[in-house]
Amino acid sequence: MRGRKFILCILAILLIAVPLFAACGGGDDDKGKNTSTTSAQKDEFPLEPKRFDTTIKILCVSSSRHRYGEVQFVADEEKTGNVINDAVAKRNDYIEEKYGLKIEVAPVQYPGDEIKLSIQSGIDEYQLVNDAVYKMLPNATENFYWSLEKYLKLDSPWWDQNAIENLTVTDKTYFVAGDALITDDDHTYLILFNKEMYANNSDLGGKYGDIYKLVRDGKWTYDRLAEMAKLVSQPDTNGDWGTEGGIYGLLGDNYGSGILVSGSGATSAEKTTDGGFRLTVGSERSVNAFAKVFEIMSDKSLTLRVEQLGDSGWGKVSNMFINKQGLFYMTTASSISSIKNSTAENIVDYGVLPIPKYDEEQEKYYNGINIYQSTVLAIPTTNVEKFDATVYLLEALGYYSKNFFGGESVAHAYYETTLKLQSVNSEDDEEMLDLIFSNRLYDIGAIYNWGGLLLDVYSRTLRSGSNTLVSYIDTIKDAVEADMEQTVARYKELAS
């Protein structure tokens, strides 16, 4: 009898212990990880339960400009069977049922311009606005948006900490990115490579070995990219370079010159510890990095740029990679799904790599974002009546896009299912995606485009045909720094 009681006691202890182990189990808080678990999560929704019974209207990018511009907020009722669309529908239904918060979208081409007119007219029509960083950030100095650091749990894993660190000014956080969005990650730059071309070229595999190991060992650099690209490049049948009939080591565009420079960790400007900005485009790091980038991007026997093929260059370059005419293709994550869904026959078997480093001594990889497309969220200052409900919804969107117990989360549907499961075909590529998205970099100078001169400072020099970066910086420095100082002054006025 005593033995039976002892066994029952042990069983009872085990029944209690197992859930505790499950609840306390470690997890990776990186974007896209542990996002569809149906059991207890490490992170609980951080706000007290409330019910609002109201509608929050989001001014967002239309689907014609970005495939996820609308669907990341509101599912398309006529579209079923799509993992992202279905995940958004379930998330929104849950938020509406639990908190009485219904989401409505107002899609336009450029919400950052539209919200300007709305705020200047004093109209409280939109409670949230979502657009590309270059359209959003410069408006903050006009008191267009609420600072959010007092209202959101910004240290939570569903908010992109790189975005917060890069975009917070004078300790004020006006903009957020993270799991509540898809349009932030989808426009992060990376390198796609032709696996078949790499494997079949004995000069590549024999000399450099496993390219993923090269990345892991910190040896994926500008120099390695240039060396590999040179080994595969071939002119067209007429012996000409710069045409769509050739084979190239690198396919890209002028804007990519700045992305490659940012791969060194250098940006055209950076924040200072006292809440200001410093011009860094002329720093030794930036100048040296661009010198190497210029050699790579201007060499027609190595690189084919979109601009060399005229107005239809974007489509042509993409098709060239699909048709196995490029070893490396510098593009954004949005191209991964596009290429996978291509109707082309015998489509390229591609892998994913981060933007290369400047040299092997560099500690980490940096992956820049497309400032024309990568988006952030903000609350316009005209939103007063529904401010509390909007803040609550923002936190709910972040949390339930990462952690959802009623099915697959939105973040998991995009990152794990759409990108990893459906669009890449190896664990190596999945590892590279984790590396890329955890090391995103915002070039604050390009975003604010001080003096109207910093946005294309690298691409302009590339287009000129000679590396005149240093002399060009000398001519624009005074105008840029004067504009920069005005921005700092406005931010300090807002913070006072």
C-alpha cells in the first residue's frame, strides 16, 4: 500500500513538473523564432486586459506598391489558403474578440505624404501611419508623430531593437519596426548566389570551399566577392560587356554601392552620444570601403548594373539571374519569393548570403535596408481621442504577430514558412537569413538626406565614372552639416 502511495506521489510531482519545465524552457527571441507554439510562451502579453470597442484606421502602402503593404494589417477576404493572409485574419479576429479593437486600412501609394496633409489640416482621420523610412523620419521634426518610449514596451522581442537603436533621436522613439510589420524585413538587402554555377566551377569550389563556411568563418569580404565574380564573368557573343547577353559575377544597381559600403559598418552619418548627428561619409572607413566598392561596381567585366540596361533594367537583371547569367545578385528579401514563384523553366537554384564585410578583421556582417521601401510605424499627433486604444493595438500587433496560440503567427508565416520553407532549400540558407535579419543597418544620413545631397552620395560618384568621393564631400559638407544642425535643433525643441 505504501508502495502504491509512493508511486502516486511521484506521478503527481511529475504532472506538476512537466508544465513548469515547458513554461520555463529557453527560446530564441530572434525574429521568426518560436512564433507558432500553442503551449505557454516565455513572453506574456505585457498589458493589463482592456476592452475598447473601437476601430483603428491605418494609413498604409497599397498592394500595388508592395505585396504586403495592406495584407500585413488586414487579410484579403477573397484570398484563402495563403499562410500569411490566413495568419493575419486569425490574429485580427483574436484581437477584435479579446480587446474590441478592429483594424481598418486606408491604402495609398505614399502614406508619408498623405499624412502630412492630414496633420497640417488638423484632421484626426488616421490613427496609425506606415510608410518607408525616407518618407517618415524627416517629418518627425515637424511634430507630426507621438514619441512612444513612455507608452510601448520597446525592449520586448517583438520590436526590432536595431531599428529602435538606429532611429531613436534625443532619447525619443517616434518610429517602430518589428514583428508587427512584414514590409520592414522584406526590403532588407542580401546576396543571392547561383548554387549550380558555384558548384560546377572548379576554380571556385577548389579555392574557396564551402561558401557558407566562408561566411561563418568571417571570410566573406569585398575581396572574396570580387575574386569569385571575376572567375565566372563572360562577355556576350559579340565580345561586349554591359549587355544582357553576357554572364556576370555580380548583378546589382547603383543604389547597391551604398549598401555594399554599409556592409563595412560605415554610414554617411551617425548619431552622437549627446543626441546629435555627425557626418561620417568622409571618414577613413567610408572612403576606404567605397574605394573597394567602386572598383567592383564600375568594372563592366565583373558587374552588370540595372542602369546599364535602360528603363527596363530591373526586370532584365532579375530575369538574368533567374536564367543563370549571374553568380551573385545583390537584391532585397522581397526577391526571394518573386524568384521562387517565377514561371521560367529550369529556374536557378539559389542560395542566400549576407552583404560581404570590408575585411576579415571586421567583427560582424551588416545588411542595409532599402530606405525607399523598408517601412516603420508611427502614431500621428492628431490622434488624441483614440491614442490609448492605438498604443494598445500597437503592442498587441507586435506581440500577437510574434506569439499566437490560435495557429501560425504572422511572423512565423512570413519568415519560417514563406521565406525559409517555401523559398530556400537548405538549413545553411535558413542560417544565413537569421544572420541577415539580426544585423540590419539603417543609414541615418541617407534617410534624412540632409541638404538633398546624402541619399545618393555613393551612387552619384559611381555614375560619374571616376572615384571623386572625397572631393565631392568637400563641396557638399557645409550645406549638409548646416541642414543637419537644423534637424538637431528641431529635435531638441521637441524634447524640451
